[in-house]
Amino acid sequence: MLQTATKLLWPAIVSVGTSATVAYLLNRWQTRDRLRIEYEHEERKRVRELIGRFHGRLLQASVSLNHRMWNLYRNHEQGWLRALGSYEVLGYYFLSTVHRFLCVCSLCRRLECEAIYLDARIAGNDDLTFLKITAAISWVMTDVSLFGGLPYDHSKARDHFFSDHLRKVCDSPRWSPQNRPCVVTSKPATPITQD
């Protein structure tokens, strides 16, 4: 009888050890998987909340700027945007065009400032596309590689903006939504001028 109990003892010990190890590993895998799923869900939720806060305002500002641009193309011969270096007395059309442009840029900048804390790898395709389009708006305004092959002086901001200058203008309380400027970590290389 003692010999039969001894024969069953080792398989019982091995069985207990194996089941404990398997249970520990399965529990660890399930916990890791659950935490990953919760993290992805929370990040998607944060991305959706951020986009939800900016989507309507950015769409409205972009549509307004788009209508203004089409109006300018149809009436370019009127010279409504000609300032000729004199910025003391400007017409309504010039000021309202600048206002519409800076509203779009400042909303993109605000979104960029807040989106930096999000994990965009988790974002859905539509959300990621929206974030990339807002980043592209800033890129189009500041990247001189768009003038490749053309005789263009990259050292002067004639038909493009220096990125630090555009950030500084967009972060100013006048244009920044809710009057909360973003933190700019670098200073502009040259002071901002009116030209």
C-alpha cells in the first residue's frame, strides 16, 4: 500500500507544479492582453475626444477660408490683398483674409500641441488621416522644398513662413483658441517683421 501511494505522489507533485505554472503563465498572458486592450481603448478614446473638440471648428474655419480663396481667385484683378508694404491702413478684405488664414493655422497648431501627448499608433485610419492633414497644413505653409526647381530665395519668407514665426503668431493670445498659447521650445532665429 505504501508503494502504491509513493507511485502516485510523484505524478501528483508534477501535476500540481505543471498546473500551477500553466495557470500562472495563462494569468500573466491574460493580464497583459487585458492591459493592452484597455490601453488601446483609452488611447482611441482620447484621440476621438481631441478630434471631436477640433473637428467642427477646424472644418468651419477651413470652409470659410476656402470660400474666401475662391472669391479672391474670381476677383484677383480688384487688388484687394495689395498692401504694397503699407500695413497701417488695410482694407477689410485683407484683414479678414489674414484672420481666416490664422484661424485655420492656430487651430492646427493647437491640435498639434495637444496631439503630441497621444499615441497616434493606436488611432483609427480616419483619425490618423485627420491628424496628418492638420500637420500637412503647417508643412505646406513652411516647407521650402515645395519651391524646388524654381528660382526662390529660401532665406527670405516671401512666399512661405518660417516655421518658428508661424508658431509664434499662432500661439499669440489673439489667434490661439481659448487664449491659451502653446509652449514654444525654440526661439525664432530672427525677429518677426511685418513684411
